Amino acid sequence: MIPVPAMIRTLLLLLAYPLAAIAAPAGFGTYQDVRAAAKAGPSDFVVFYAGPDWRPETAGVVRALEAPGGRGALSRLTGWASLTAVDLTEENLKKLPERPDFSPYDLPALALADADGRTFAVAEGLTAATLPQALKALAAAIPVRERRDALFEKAKSAKGVGSAKLYGQGLDQLPFRFSAARKDILTEIKKADPDDASGYTFKYTFSAGGFHESVTEKMIAEKKHAELFSLVDRHLRNPVLLPAQRQALLAAKMQAYRSLDDIPKAVATLREIIRIDPQSEMGVGAVQYIRLLTEPVRLAGLEWESGDNRPTWLPMVADVSAKVAEPGTYQIEFRHRDGHTRFRKAALKSGGRQIATDSNPNESNKFTLTVPQSAKGRPIELWVESQGTGWFAGRGEIVVTKEK
Amino acid sequence: MRAEPGANVSIPPDRAALAPKLLATEGAGTPEELFGLTAYRSSLLAHEVLRLAGDPAVAGFLAETPDSARFLACFLSDPDWLRAYLASGRPIKGTADGLAILREIWLAEGASPDFANYRELAAAIANQWSAGPNANALRIKRNLAKFPAKPLDRFRLFRNLDRAGRLHPMFRKLKSWELGFVVGQQWSDSALVWLNEHANLPLERYPDACWAVEYKGTSDFGDTVQGPLYLRPWSDQMNEAQNARLHGSVCGGLSTFGVTAAAAHGIPSYTVGQPGHCAMAIRFARGDWRGGFGGPDGSPHIYVWQGNIHYIDLMEAVFGDDAGLDRALLWQARSHLLRDAGRADAADAALAAAVKASPLHLDLRREEIARMKEKNLSSPQWAAYADSLLKEFGKHTHPAIDLCREIEPLFLSASDDAGKVAWFAKIHQAAARATESWAWDAAEQLLAPQAKQLTSAAARESLLREALAAHLGGNGSSFGKVLEWGVKGLVERGEGDAFGRAFAAAVAAAPNANPDPQKMKEAYGKAILAAEAARSVPAFQALSKAAAPLVPAAPSPLKLDLPPGTIVSNTAIIYASSSAWDDPLAHLGVLGESGGAIHTKDEATPSITVEIPGGVANLGGVLLVKNDGNQHRLKRVKVSRSTDGATWFPLAESADMPRQWKIEAPPGTAARWLKFEALNEKPEFCHLRNFIVTAK
């Protein structure tokens, strides 16, 4: 192929998809101009992230915004900017003296920014049908932003911990994702409250993953479980933490109990996580986590998949009635197709009663079990203790052979 | 399509019955005339499909259900669908799996009025679930109870999204081999549906779509992403895309998200393995792959021919030539028909015609080589053939060289050192024509095995000279890699003189090179930049030290305000985003206390990066010192750190950089790469006197 310089390639691309350049609603300004005007105002402004151009929804949203009264609950704002597909290329974003601090991944989208260009409310994945409600929700964020700024103003004239609390309460007004980006306010909080008596520095610097990496893992590795429990308890006394932050802190305890092989206490901690907010991500995840740590794995047939591996020894159960219908001695093999799953202690059960066992101390994949005459014709289940290894890639089939 | 008498003749699903009918038409026209007849073309391609699957597999397929015969009656009489199936990527060989998938799709959806529009799509799915590079994983996912990836569901998914206008317009033009990069993604069907609904971006932004997912190494539950539990608490509740979006991931998860988001909109894409990293690539048009997160080079996870970006480029050249590939498929099918009938000479002629129609097609070339091996060619004949491969493949020399290496023993084993060096020189001249690919290491993959075949130190010196001369005129990266090999293989083993002679001779012998020894400084400058481009620490260090007598005077002394710890940068490598007004011989000095100079072009965000070999677990800090003159050029600047060379974390930022900018790192900060960037309002030069890194 003849090499095509990048600029020409981009031009060809634009010609191929001409809508890319015209997907912005009429009457919207450039980001740069609207932001400058908002700063001079000062006033909030709206940014429309246009595209993708081939989606039917995009044209619908553009038409709706262009229609009389289409700006709905936000119509009193005069600053409306648009960023098209072309504006949003890294090359063009770099040219802006101040680039937007928000990058949506589901277009078309609207963002509401304050006079300093800081985004404080967003609506993504818009359609013409969802637009009026989105505009209402964005408009509802304006008085909240005003409350936030009023608290910041109050904080400026307060001192010490009192000032930090007001700043923190200001940050608390808006969603965490936007408030956590306010490093300028965090600096003020740290200055006013160097010992973090208010708890706001911890709240707005806490990263669950970072905490587990730098504290949980390290203290568990150094066997400092008691210190870890006490540290977590101390943080949990912080009155300003979000429920999700409390849940993540409790997860540190859960991991510590797991490392001590104290599954009951790990499960009890997971239940605490659920109690904080059962509907939250952590709450929902904790329910599943408890299953992973406690529930037997019931196979649909005589095959196990990677999803059937567990982090701790748990029974894997399969109905083998059809394969062991006749009394006699059977060899049962867990034949791997991929990865490696550990197996030990197998038993055959019928009517809840154990009828044969193989302790298999060497963790072989093969078991020998004898079906007694008394079990003939009754449903029989295979119970085997199993545990996943590595990436839980272990999968395979259970092969049952009757000894001659 | 033009109709002609006999176009709708039914074709028996039996190769043994089909072959005599086809052979009976011999002499009724030239092969090209026969190819023009729909009935002949269908029969010939049908024969090829059945032959590839294999008679036992076809018999088993027919025995499974009476629907198989019904399906084959339709499929085998449709030359466009057969063509889509045969050109869908890796050959679906020795199995009826691909036919079974088509049967399933046809039975469920074949009666829909627009089914003909989606034959390429069906063929692509059949390939990816049977012969494609991820067929095993996709087959496993097909049977999952939760969030499966099923061929029929995937067909319906893309067909329905296309009908609803929810795919990028390029989708409708894609052929089956291109569609493989859309439908062959390993995440579940529900993840694709979710991404089509929730990850909507202009085409230009898909290379960055990975960043929709937070980069995060440990979950809120405290499980590492390098283990199976990271996303497991939610994996039964939501699809992979939602899970990654809500709970974060690292490079693999981020890249898979970005790639699958693009694919969910009908845009071809692939994730690509790199050392310690996973990147991505998005296809904007035929032959135009754009990288994201460090892509598009490396080892793509979807491909027709496995390899790096050179193999993707070759695929584009071969499969993107629709007319050439059509002819090649027909000639190849004819060649197989004739060979099976015992007409070897006619089969060879047909194969030669297939190669002529698509001379870069690797599968055809391998078949050609297999036939040639049966003929016991002489060494000179093999050498001439290898020579022709290098020439005919043009810029696609990497695949050509790989082919040559398969036949090298046939003409090189009896050759002496001089003969071998002469051939290896041709290899390097060809390699230097290839487009830039960091994933193709001309030293490790070519030079090292070549050197092992030589018996004397003098021959190895000659080889290095030839390689240096070839790559000096080529791209910088390969030159740097060859230099590194020379440094490791000769200088570090006490054969510095041999390296010096080879380097000097190469500079003198290289095309357009000036033999004037006064120009050695220029050659060293190019060599140092090449070592930097190749990220070769030993070559950078050795060349910089070797060039020490030519280095300009050190800058005037300055009392440095060093960060805590020991200086570790003086054994490192430094490289910039560009080079202008720059003396590469002065780069090494920048890394130490004496100082030096490094200078970029005027750019919006010029950068200078230091890589510490092996990295440091506890970074002390960084000292950056502006050059003596034009200090106003550096104002708003930032320094980032990385441990994988692809993912960057901020270390410090300054709105107005002081002459000496000392940065102290927080305790326990790990880093291997440190990047200094100037954030200019308009393009500006960037230059430093010192970039010193310390470790505690």
C-alpha cells in the first residue's frame, strides 16, 4: 500500500464521514469561547459532547436541542458549547488553552461546569426521549453547586477543624467523583486540619485498592493482623466516611481472616459489609463472596468448568446415579482439559448418607469407591473436596469406570 | 451476478461425485473461461470446501441430521457464500465444525429476506468458532451457563444491530476475514450488546476507549487483578464489560474493554500482547490500524497469520486485494482437484497461477514450497527461489525472511562462511526495507542465529559489518538492536576492536555514507539515537562511552541540589520525543552530575524519558536542570513514573519550572521509567542539562 501521511489520512476520513463535522447543534459556541465567557460572567455553562454520527440517537438529540425550548430546564443558562468528534481528537484537545476535565465514553452527553470549568454534573448516553429528564437532573445540580460554594465561602472565614469541616461538607454536596478531583480544596482542608480531626483528609484521599495494596497486603504478609484490625477499627470510627469506604475497610479485615483460614469470621465480616448497604456494589459482591467461601458447587453434569473452582476447599457435587447404578467398585477420574483443580476426600452419598469414601491424601485425580448392594437403584451423589489453583483455569470431565 | 445456463445446478455434498463432473468439463474452455461460469465456480469451490473439511468429517456431518444435506444443498450452490467461507481467515481444515455453525445459523435465520446480506458475517463466525486463533476459548464460552458466547446469538446480535443502524457504516463493507476482527472477540454476547448501548464514541476516540475503565490493581475486596477473584464477586451478576467498567482492571482488561467496545459497533479491532503489557488496535479503514494504549504492534490476539504488525500488514495486502484473492482461491481449488486426480503437472501449473494471482499469500507459498521439496531441487535453485521471495515480498520482508528461514538449510548447509555471510547480508538488506516494528528484533531473531552458523570470529565480524551497513540505511530501531547485539556479543566479551572495525567499515560502506573519518561523530550520533530508539541500554551506554573523545565540552559547572539517595541514572538510557539542535553524544552527560544536553523539536508536549535498567523499588527523587540558555522555554511541566512503560502515574507538576527542579518521591515509590513533559500552550523546544534519578 502506498503510505498516506497522517494528515491526508485524517482528511480522507473526514470526507468519508462528513457528518462528523456537522453533528453539533446550531447556535452552540466553541468550548474555548464559552468557557472564557463563563469565567468572565461568572456563570455555569453546558458542554455538549456530540456523536457518534452514525447513531440514530445522535441526530435526535441534536434536533431536540435545536428545537424551541429544547434546552428545557437549563434554558436560563446562556453558555452552551459543543465538542464534536473532530474537537475531541487528542490532537485538537491539546490545542485548547484549557481542556475539559471530563471525558465521557457514552455519547451524546451533556456536562455542566462551573465558572472555573470544573464539571459538576453529567448526563451520558442521551436520546431524544431521555433528554428532558437529563436536563432537569442537570438543572437540579445547580442549587447544590451553589450550596457547595456557599460552604466553601463560609469555610474561608472559619478556622482550624471547623474550617476543614465546612470545606468537607462543601465537597460532600456533589458526587464523590467530582469532589475527589478538588485537590485545591483538599489542600485547604489539610492546612486547616493537619491532624485530620475532621476525617475529611482521609475521606478524600482514601483509595480502596491503594489501601489494600499498601496496608492490608503488607500487614498480612508481616503477620500484623492485630494491628490491621485496630487500624481498620480506628478508621471506621471516622464519622464522615461513605458507606462504600466503610465496606472497603471491612474487606481488609475479611482478607485478614481469610489469610488466617478463619472462614467463619471472614464470612461474618462479609455479612457486615452487606448490612451497610445490601444494594451497593460491595453488598451485592459480598453475597457472592460468601457463596464462594461456603457453598458446595453443584455440577449440572459430569463436567466442571473454570467457574466451578473455589478459593478454598469446598465440596463439588455431581449426580452419578446413572454411572454407578450397579453395586461394585468404581474408579472415578477427574480428567483435566485445561489448568489444574485440586481434589481430595471423595465420598458417595445416597439419601444424605455416606455409602463409600476415599480419603485420597495425595490429592490424586483418581478415586476408588465401592457402591454397596444396599444402594442399588437409589440416587447417588459424588461429593469431592476441591479447590482452584492459579487463575482457576481448571476444567475437565469426570470419567466413571466400573472395575471388572 | 450474471446468470448463465446451468447456474442453478444442484451440487452433490459428496466430493467423490463432484470431482468427476468437474474433471469432465476439462477442455470445454480455458480455466479462466470456466471460472467465469457460476456453475463451474460453485462446483469447484464446493469441492474445495468439502476437501478441506475432509471426507470423514463430511460423512459424520451428514449423518448427524437430515438438515445437513438440506443446508449443504443451499450452501454448496452459492459461490459467494463459498468464497466468503474459504476467504474467512485461517483455513477451516480437517473438521466440519465450520459447516455445523453455518448449518445452525442457516436453519434458524436462512429464511429471512435479508439473509444474503449476512453471508460474510455467518462465514466469519464459522471461522472464528472453528479455526480462528481463539476458537478453543470461544468454544468453551459457547457452553457457559452464564454470559456465554454463542455463534448463532452473535450472528443475530450483529445482524440486528446492523438492521437498527447501530453499527459504524464500515461494517456493511467488511468481508469475512475482516469481520473476524469484529465477531471473534472473546467477551460474551451480552457484553457486546451492553457495549453497543453504553460505549458510544466517534471512531477517532475508540483507540482511547480503554480509559473508560479505571486502572486498578486491587479490588475493593482486596483481591489482586493478577488472580481469579478480582472480578469474581460480580461475574455471575453482570457481563464482563459492566464488571470491568464498574470495578476497574489493568492493561489486559482495559484493552479488552476498548477493543470489544469498538467491535460492538462493527469496527475491527484486536488486543495485542507486548512484553509485560497488553495494548490494543482499532482499524479505521483497510490497511489503517491505529494503536491504543501502546498498540498496534506486538502479538495480535486475532489474526490470519500469527506474528507482529508485519503479518497484519501482509494480511491486509493479500486479503485486501479482492480480485487477486478470488483468482487465487479458484486456481488453488483447481490445483487441489487436479492433484487428487493424479494430474501433478497440471496441478503444479494451477498452483503457479494461484501464486501469480496472490504472490504474497503465505499459505500458497508454503504449498508451493512443499511441492518444490518433492522435486529435489538443487542448492542454487533453492537459493534463487529464496532470493526471489525477498524481492517479490517488497516491504513485507519479515514474512518473506521467515519463509526463507524454513528453506535455508536446503541451500546454505553446504556453504562456507563467506557464502553464508553473503546470504545473510541480503537478509539484512531486505529486513532494513521493512516498516518499523519494535516487535521484530533484527538482532535476536536474525543476527544471533546467523552468527551461530559461522565458524570464525572474522566471519562474525563481517556479519556484524554487513548488518550494520544494511540497517544504517533503514529504520533506527533495527540499527539500534544490531548495535546492541554487537556491544553484547563483542564489546562486552573483550572484542571491542572488532566492533570498532565493523562499525567504522559499515559507516564507510553504507549507502550514502561519507567515508570521511571526520564524519564518525555524525555516525556515532546516529548510532546513539538508534540505540535510544531501540531502548537498548547497553548499546546506548557503550556507544556514548566509545564516542567520549568526540563529546563536546561539558556545560559550565553548577552546584546541584540533589534529591536524597544514590544516583542511579548514570547507568540508564535517556531518550526524547524528537531530536533537533541536538548532539546525541552529549545525552549520557545529562544523566550524571557533570551535565550534558538533550534537545527536542518544537512540540506542544515534548517529552524526555529515562529508563533505569531493572527499575527501582524505592525512588529517592529526580533532579531536572534547565539548559544554560533559553530557560524561559520550560514553564508548565510535569514528571510521571511508570513500571511497565505504558501506564503512567503523575509524580510532580510545576506551573513554572525553576532552573533546578528537585522532586522528592514519597517513600516506597517504584519506577523504571520517568518521563519529563513540557505542557506548552504553543509548540516550543524542550532541553535539559540534567535528568538525574536517585534511589534509596
